[in-house]
Amino acid sequence: MLLDVALDEFQAEGFGGANIETIARKAGIGKSTIYRNYKTKQGLLLAVAQRRMAELGARWCEIAFEPEDPDGTLFRIAQIGFEEWSGKSLPIYRIIFAEATRLPELARVVHDLSLTNAVWPVTDYFQQLQDRGMIAVRDVAEAVSTFLTIAVGGTRFLIMPSQLDDAARDQMARDAVQFFLHGCSTRAPGSNPD
């Protein structure tokens, strides 16, 4: 409840405008409880981000990562990536991006959390593809980041809300898979791996 209220307040007022007293009142708790558990407003925002990263990690674990079917698996990753990015994750990232210059340590922690808590199943899958010689990338974690950025429509959706229908989202996912596999695959696009 508290983290939901905090997220709503951060979204509505921005980090600078969000008020711990208002958050506490809306959550039905004392302000001292927030400070006791989170120390600062940054700590509260970090807790909101940590919860979201854990939810993302759990969501990735719902799909089958099939090294024998990179096209299909990457398509599913792209679909979930778009759904999650355009849904619950986007507001948090917008806040973090907006405050990155003023609070670089918070941005770094959230970035690291996204790698260790949110996208680790995807990173493990990309490492499997790399180990099998199906893709050739210099940095697996960076390849995951690049693929997910392409899959969610790049930074344009960070700025503008998405209004894509299912068909358009599926096409964007297919395009991301083809773009990525064309650039990183050790096989010709569309051919079956041996």
C-alpha cells in the first residue's frame, strides 16, 4: 500500500514535488514510519524501484527460454518487454531519468538493480545463445539492454505514451527480433540453426 501511494505521488508531483507527509497521510501511516524504514525520500523511491525490479524478474520467469528457438523466444521477450515497459515500469524510469543528473547514485543503483533483479533471466538466455555460438556480441548485458530498448520502441516511449494496438505491438516485436538477429546472429536471418 505505502509503495503504491508513493509511486502515485512521485508520478503526480515528480520527485522534487513529492511530499513525505502527504504520502504518509494518504497511506494512513505516520511520517516517522517512512523515515524509520526508508531514511530519505530517495530511499522510498528506491524501494518503489526495487519492488518493480523484483516483479519484472518474476515476470520473465513465466516464459520458456528456448535456445533452439531464438526467433520465438526473442519475440516473447519483446512482447513482455513492451507490455512491462509501457505499463508499470515506465513511470518509475521517467522519474529516475528526470533525476539522474541531480541524483546520479540513485540512477546507478536502479540501473544495477535492473541488471541483477529485473532482466537477469533474459541475460542468462542471451548468454546461452552466445555460448552456443548463435549470437556474437561483445557484452551480453549490453546486448540485452539494446534488444529491450529496440523492442519497446526506443526512447520515444519514454517521452510519449504508447497508443499501439496489438497488431502494431506484435509488428514492433517482430521487427526487434529481426533487427537484433540480423546484427548479432552468427547465422543468416531466417535460417534454422543446426
